[in-house]
Amino acid sequence: MTTVKVRRKIRLALVSSMAQHAGPICVIGAGIIGTSAAFHLVESGARDVVVVDAGQPLSGTTPAGAGFVARFGADHNRRLGPCTVPLQDYGLAFYRRLHESGADLEFADNGNLVLARTSTMLDTMTEGILRHPDVASGTRLLDADGVAEVTLGAVDPAVVAGGIYMPEGIQVTTELAQHELITRLESAGVQFHWETPATGVRIVDGAVSAIETNEGTIEASTIVLAAGAWTQSLLASVDRRLPLIPMVATRFVSEPAGLSPLMPTVQCLELNLWLRELHGAFSWGGSFSYRLLSALIEDGLEFGYGRPVSSVLLDAQDEHREQIAEVFPALSGLSASETIQGIPVYTVDGGLYLGPVPGIDGLWALAGDSESGITHGPGMGKLVAQLIMNEQPFADPTPFRLDRVDPASYPDEASMVAAMAEDRIAKVANLS
Ligand SMILES: Cc1cc2nc3c(=O)[nH]c(=O)nc-3n(C[C@H](O)[C@H](O)[C@H](O)COP(=O)(O)OP(=O)(O)OC[C@H]3O[C@@H](n4cnc5c(N)ncnc54)[C@H](O)[C@@H]3O)c2cc1C
């Protein structure tokens, strides 16, 4: 059979599976990933798109996100893998496009700095980032004075060895980005059902036909699960499972610190830290204030939808402040003027899930954000929209398939956590 005939056959199969039942394309979850999916479905010509969310607008994990966006896959020290780089490039271009079209995202293109306190770590970072085949042009090694210069005095050069500066990195305010997408979708006629928890997916003859919600049934020809930390329970409603590890993470915004708005986003493995400037203050956090959601619930955390509040983690972060201030002196003594927590979801292999749910026509899932949904949301949304609309995908979807990992190999969370041994937050997960 010629390539053209094979393509036509696949196309017909996809179109017929899409059209099996009547109704709109329904996206479950209006976080950055679900709204990105809806946005790109509309952009690809889908005429009838509905978004269902269990909560009020902006009530999920997304506004907790610190807003770092960079080419995190072009780093051998991370588990995301080079297959994610096209999605990161798309995310970088997408937020820039929104910003240039007049959206207020508090966008800044100051780059991303990976900081090293010791020369050993600097060597590891140099090897992993500068020698990576996908290294972006302009990525460069900085000595301690170079770090102080690029951070406009925020870092004490006496206590660091240097860093790797990735010039392409940008930063956005996550809540504003999500709000912008919701507003644009509403203007395009997309219907949102707020405070409408989906409880299950109705399947007829092996294909989706509707979403069941607390407010009744919504017909659907195609369903995209993008419910963040809650996706697992929706998959369970159709007897499917993915090895997913929800973790509560914390972000503090300090009192005003006089930081420069030109400062890059900063990450430091030795301090387990990420940190950036926000309105002159520090917006910061790290794995010292992360913990498995299951462990917190076991210890009495009450949690349904929305964002958790764990005072244990707030205290843990507070206790870490002076240690971070050894490198960022202006943080010393500054309390948090705002605290916000959310639930990133990790995967056993460090990658992302994006694709059809095996064995159920018309059901798709975007899951396992691996604490990088702000970066990957636009690319994940575009890729799934292209697959659903039968367009040529801009990136290879194969590495993101849901069936790349056998869930039976991970019967419980302990077995999933064990598989994270190489991850930067594995220590925290194992502590829980
Ligand atoms: C402290 C912190 C810092 C972070 N920093 C960064 C960063 O700098 N860069 C980066 O790339 N990523 C970062 N992340 C990760 C990023 O925030 C997440 O990956 C991203 O927000 C996940 O988006 P989402 O759409 O999957 O989830 P959410 O925003 O939680 O959206 C899911 C939505 O689904 C809805 N929902 C759930 N269940 C149902 C149901 N049954 N029916 C209907 N709706 C339902 C929820 O109400 C929610 O609105 C950070 C995360 C945290 C917590």
C-alpha cells in the first residue's frame, strides 16, 4: 500500500471514531493544560468545545505555579528527556505571542539561571546542559561574578561557584496566563461549566458518549481528561489507571525585597530551590516544602478540589529561609506576604502523558505534568488538538503515549516512588 493510501486509511479510521457519537468535544479541567487543549482545538477549527471544571475559575494548581518556562528537556540532569524540547519551544513562543498581542501576563524574557554552589556541581551542569545536543544558542557558563552580574546583585558571589545561563527562559504570572486563555475561549464561544465536578464518562459500544457530572449528563463526541491531580479518579471511573504521584508543593512570595525585574529565574539543585523576582519580592520554593499528597492526607489533611493548605509545609519552608538567604542575602528576615500551594503530579519515568486512553474511542488524557505544566501546557494542548483534529502533529507524540508504561508494574504508590530514584524530588517522596 502506498504511503498516501495508508495515511488516508488512518485518517478515515480517526474521523469515523471521532464521529461515533454526537455532541461537543468536552475538556474536563480548566487549568493551564485543559484551557490550552480547548484553545488549540478552537484554533484547529473545532466548532463545538465545552469545558467542565469542578471549581471556580483559577481554583486549581495553576495559579500556584511559579511561572518558569525554559528548555528544561535540553538538560541531561533532568528526566524530562529531549522529546519534550519541541513542547518547551512551543510554550516559549506561545506565551510570547500572547504577550505581543497585548495580554498582560507580567511576561519577562530574562533567561533562566542554573546555579551551582560547588565546582563539582558546576561541572555536572556544564556537562548536562552545555554539552547537550539541543543546547540553545547563547547558553553560557558563568563564574561567580558573572552570576552576581546576571542576577543584578541578588546572589552573593562569595558563596557560589558559578552557573549556566539559559537565555531563552521566560517568566509569566500563571494566574494571568490562565485567565487570558479562559477569556479568549469565552470570546470564541466556548461554554464553561464551573462548579460542575465530572463523576464519570459514559461509554457506548466502546466509545465515549457523555460526561456524567453532579449537575447532570453532558453529551460528548470526544472527551479530553485534563483534571490535574484528579485525573486518576476519572480514569478509574472507566477502569483505567496510570502510575501518577501527586505531591503538594509550596510557593512563598516575600515582603518587598527591592529585586530587579530584569533578574532571570533561578534554580539550584544543591539548595533544592527555585526562585524568581515578582513585583520586587522573592517568589520561591523548593523540595524542602514538598510532600506526597497521600502522606499529608494520612496525617489529617482534609482535601477535596481546589488547593490544599498544609501548615506543616509552610513551616518547613519558613525554616529554610535563612539557609537560602546565605546565597540570596536580601531574603534574610523577610516573612512571606503570600503563600500558595498546589499539587503537581509526577510520573515514574519523569515524562508527560498525552494521548488516547487505550481501548476507549474518543477518550484522551493529558496527565503527569511533572511539575512543568506551565511550560508544557501550550504544547500539550496543541499536540492533543492536532491529534484529535487529525492534523499533522508538530512534535512526535509517541514518547508521550499512555501505554508506554505498564500500570500493573506499579501496584501501589510506594512502587511508583521507588521508580523515581533518579529524580530531584525522590528524596522528599521517599521521606514521606
Ligand atoms: C509551587 C508550584 C510551583 C510550580 N512552578 C512551575 C513553574 O515554574 N513552571 C512550570 O512549568 N510548572 C510549575 N508548576 C507546575 C504547574 O503549576 C502545574 O504543572 C500545572 O498548573 C498543572 O496544570 P493542570 O491544568 O494540570 O492542573 P490544574 O490547574 O489543577 O487544573 C485542573 C482542573 O481540573 C479541575 N477538576 C479536577 N477534577 C475535576 C472533575 N472531576 N471534574 C471537573 N473538573 C475537575 C480542577 O478543578 C482544576 O481546575 C508549579 C507547581 C507548583 C504547585
